[in-house]
Amino acid sequence: MNPAPSIVFFTTASGAGYGLLFWLGLLRAVGLVPASPAFGLTALALALLLVTAGLLSSLKHLGRPERAWRALSQWRSSWLSREGVAAIATYVPAGLFGVAMLAGAPGWASLMGLLAAAGAVVTTWCTGMIYASLPPVRQWHQPMVPWGYLLFGAFCGAALLAALAALFGEARLPAVLAALLGAGAIMLKRAYWDLIDATPAAGTPTIESATGLGRIGRTRPLEPPHTERNWLLREMGFRVARAHREKLRRLTIAGFAAATVLAVLALPLPGAMAALLLLPAAALALGAMLVERWLMFAEATHTVTLFYSGEA
């Protein structure tokens, strides 16, 4: 599939933003991050900035962005619509969370923070299910995909929260979370790559089943359906060279691992010194996520390409 920059940025930025919002709302409610309003408002502003930038970027991928609001009416059957509804709904408790912190109302701040955290989880899950619910794309139609969205968002969010918390004096717990989630992200990503690299399971569409000519024997296209590339081939028939794929996979794992190691090294350090390690850790986590998101699209193959090359 064509890894459109707008969607790559959207899934990375919004995932990190919702991850940061989740950890901020959850940990502040139980008093495990700095309680100062300055810290809470800074973290909340960064989370909403990332979420909003990601959502606005996603609109660029639509043919008619001005009609995006119509998708909200299809929430009964569309994960894309559910994502939009959940994203808009999450702004309400997130905004009230900020108002409560400004007003010095800890009880309301805790309640709104927890509601915003729940909204962040629901929205991120819906984003993952947009892709996991598509049977024609074998690499996406996997149970790991939505869980990966939650894990990667939580990892980037924890890394960002740890960096901010270090600037405000105490980042030990967020750093622990970032380290644990970073290790989990590495294991899940390796398991996912092993899964999609394996021989397709029985029942996976082939050119024989797609054309109905399997009873004759092995089938291959004699002539291409088009004399030149078209939209379908540009969007659905994107290919990434095996050498480049392996290089980008190693780069993704290296980014996750470096961020994890820096988070571990920051654990015994006081706030200001820990920030020197946690700020680059957050940057590495986000950079690795950009590569991972690009790969997720580039490695995906749509069943329709069977009619062009005989392979999908």
C-alpha cells in the first residue's frame, strides 16, 4: 500500500498524543506524577497539540476533506466513523481536565483526567481497527494490529511524559513505564513481522481463487490489465525492496531499543540530569514510530494486486 505521508504522520502523532493523554489522566489521578498545574497543563497542551495535528493531517488524505463530517454518521458500521466520534468526544473531558487544573479543583481534575484517558484508549483502538477490519489486506487483518496501536501509543506517550516530568523534577515512574513498554514494543513488532513473513495460511486468496481458474491449474496473467500505471497500482500496488525493508526494520528496532536503554539509564538520576537522557529518548521513540508506521503501509499488499502480478 502507498504509505501516504499524511497518514504516516497522523498515526504517529495522534498515537503519541493519545498515549500522553492516557498516562497524564491516569497517573495524575493517583498522584504518581508532579502535581503542579504547570506540569499538567504543559503535558495536556502537548497531547492535544499532537492529537489535533494528527487529525488535521489525516484530512489531507481525503478526496473531499470538506465532507469529512459526513463520515461521523456511519458509526454503527464503520471503524473510521467510530474513530471520528471518539476523537471529538475525547476533546470534551480533556478540555474540562485543563479547566479543572486551572481552577484548582483536584477532584474534578481527577475525574476528567480519567475520562480523557478512557477516551484516548477508545479512539486509539478504533484507529487500529480501521486497518485490522480489512480482510483484503492480509498484513493488516491480524489481531496484533489494534493491540500494536495501543502499545506503541502508550510507549511514545510514556516517553513524552517522562521527558516532561523530568523537567518538573520527578520522572522515575514514567521512565519505568517507557522502558517496559519499549521492550514490549520490540517483542510485539518482531512477532508481527514473523507472522506476516510466514507462508500465507490456507484459504488466503490466490490468483487462482480470485479469477476462478484454479480448476485448470496454475494461473498467471498473460497481459497486464493496463498499458500504464493508474491510481489503483499507485495506491494498492506499492512495493518496497526487500533490502530496504530489512534495513528499515532494523532501524525501527534500534530506535525502540535506544529509547528503552536511555529510559533505564535515567532512572537513578535527578530530574534535570534525567531530562538530558529522557528528551532524546522521546525523540528516538517518535522517530522510530515514523519508520514503523511507514513500513506498516509499505509492506501491506491488497488482494486486488493478484489481477496484476499474480502475487499479493
